Amino acid sequence: MKSLPLRWRIALWTAFLVALALLSSGLVTGLVLYRELIENTDRELKSDSLEFFNLLAENQNLSLTAQQGLSQNFGNFEESSILEFAPAEKAPLYKSLLLKDKDLFVGHPLESFFYEKLNRSLYRIFYTQKNGYRLALGKNMASLYEILLEASHAYFLSAPFALLLATLGGWWISRKALLPIRHLASILEQLRASALHQRISIPTQDPDLKRLLNILNEMLARLEEAFQREIRLTADASHELKTPLTILKNELESALQRSDVDLQTEKTFLNLYEQVQTLSSLTQTLLFLSNLDRDSSLLKPTQLSIGQVLIEILEDAAILAAEKEITIEKDLADVGSLYADEDLIRRLLWNIFDNAIQYNTSKGFIEVKLRLTPTGHCLIQVSNSGPVVPAEERKNIFERFYRGQNAIGNGIAGHGLGLNLCREIVSAHKGEIRYDVDERGLNQITLLLPLSPNPPRPKKP
């Protein structure tokens, strides 16, 4: 049940509670109805006994020594069955055939109600005495049980409809109640790092939902402040480092061009120059990332043929791949044009292919696929042979400055910014990037990028 959506869980719990309420109310109603019917029966028996004795008083001059005389004088008395009638301390004047050998006057106190099974039927019996006569009146309980049975049938026939109505009603009510939450979830899904300045505004009078919105808006304010502080720190540090690194680079270039520098000093300057180059590249990347985080309007999108861009980048990548005898297999469909920043897309694809070459084996291979998805997205899949990323590292490979064990263990140069840069570029284009290990055990990077609003359909072969 935990895997069900919340609205269905609420609906099922509503149905369960309604079922308990129906069961308990049915039991209580049945008991009350049964008690009321018994009390009515007892009142009828008492009323009939008084009527009988009144009739007896009107006929007091008659002889009641024979059973025939009783039937002649009380033949119209039909409300209750006269089971036994006798003078006090004498033999019965009348005894119903239902009694056979039973004596109802034995073992029961006067003015009492009790049950007796007669001829396979249950009777409610009232034993009373008045004016020197004893009387036992009885009423068959079959009619009472028929009433209870009909009431229970009607109740159990209506219960499933009540449960169905409760389930659907609970689902509808929960859906209406959760509608603001679903609206809130859709808003939060659309929030990106560049949109943390936005605040959530949902018209509602519910105090709990208002409190939730206030908490979320306060959290967004704190996140925006922390994010902006990080961006400023990165941008400021990168900008401040840019000037001294440029000076160092120029000075080292000048030193390397001098003719009076000995070989050992030249090697030292050359090593320092390579490190300065690395630091310059790192600061430029960090500055670029901070600018991209701060302002996505820096993008300069144009219509570009993604297939043509891929072909051009693969031609350059083939040169690097040839050094490790890596073959590149491509399967590029015509997906039309992509509305994107061409420089960033080229940088994105080059980083992916550079990783596919670096984290590969000698005489390995790379597979590149370009497809159009049914949702109108451009799908690019780059698979390569070589050691796969361990499962515990996969969630971190797109994080800034993260380097896995494969990179460290194989001494591959880098700073852990390549895939993070790829993710930021894809995010700026409202796309998706992910890493998987396919069914063949190959590393696979998948890109999903939205095409132009009206992309041309792929050509049929």
C-alpha cells in the first residue's frame, strides 16, 4: 500500500473507516431494532392479556369447564395465541396442541416473559394471573426474525454501494485537497539554480499550506543567498587570479626566449609554464561556470545542424583516438536543426569525446548515435569501451572538482570540471545528461536536447 499514490491511500483509508463505521452502526442498529421489536411484542402480549381478561369478565356467567366453551366465547381473539388457560391451582381449562405434554405454569414466575420452542418454532410467552385465572399467551417469533432478516438484507445490499461511494468520494476529496501540493511540486520542479530569486505564490486560505509556502520561500531565499555567495566567490577568485597568472605566463615566455638561460633553468621554466597554463585554463573554466550560473542570458543561441557539428567534432576526435588505436563508429540520423549556442554545444561534445578517449583502453572503440525521440528531443548517445565507473561513484561524476578512482589510478590529467561543465551547458539549454552502463557493460553518456520549435522530420531511408 505504501507504493500507491497518496490520494489512493487516502481513498482506501476512507473506505476502510467507512466500512468500520457501517459495520459498527449495523450491529448497533440491529441490536436496537431487535430490542425494540421484543419490547413491542411484550407490550402486545400484555395488552392482549388485559383484553382477554376483559372478555372473560364480560362472559363470567358462562361455564368455562370445557375447551369448546373457550373457543366459542373467545374465537375472535387473534392477536396472540392462547397457549394455556386455567383457574388458579386447578387443571387447565384450555391447553394448545402445540404444548403437548408441556406445562407452561411450572417453573416460571407470574408476570414473566420467556422463550419456548414449540413445534420447531420459537415463541415469546407471557405468563400472568388475574381474577383467579392463570393465562399463558405466546407469539411466534418467526415474523420478528423475518423483519430482522429483511432489514439485514437491505443493509448488506446497500453497504457495497456505500463503500464504493466512500472510496470515490475519498479519492475526489483527496485529489481536490492535494491539488495545491501538486501545483507546488510542478513549480518546484521547474526551479533551477538561475531561478532561485523566484518565490512561490499559490492562492490559498489554508493555514497549513500557507505555513508550508512561507517555509519554502524562506528556504529559497537562504539557498539563493548561499548560491550567490558561492558564485561571487568563484568569480572573484577566478578574476583575481587571472591577472597574476597572465603576468607569470608572459614572464615565463620571455624567460624561455632568452639565449643566456642554461638547460636546467630552461626545463624549470618550461615546467612552471605548463603549470601556469593549467591554472589559467582552470580559472577560465571557473569564471565561465560562475558567469553561466549567474546569468543564463549569456547564451547566444542560433539554428545549427547538430549532425554537421557532430561530424566536424568526430573528425578532430579521430586524430586523438588514432594515437590509442581507438576506432569510432557512428550512426547519425537526420534530426534537423537545434536552437542552441554553437560554441557551448561544441565545447559540450568535445568534453564528452575527450573523456571517451581518455577513459578507454588501447585498441578500444567508441560508438556515437544520433536520434530523434518521439517527444521531439535530440538524443545523442556516446558509448565507449574501458573500465566503467564504480556504482558508488556514479552519482558524483557530474559534481564540480570530483575525480573518480579510474582517473586518479591511471594518472589522467584533469581537475574534475569537464563533466560538471557539460551538465551546466545542458541545463542552460533545458536538456538532460546522464551516465549509464548499458547492457553490454559499456560506459554510456546520454544527452537529451530540445530541438527547434518546428524541427524538420527525419528523412526516411
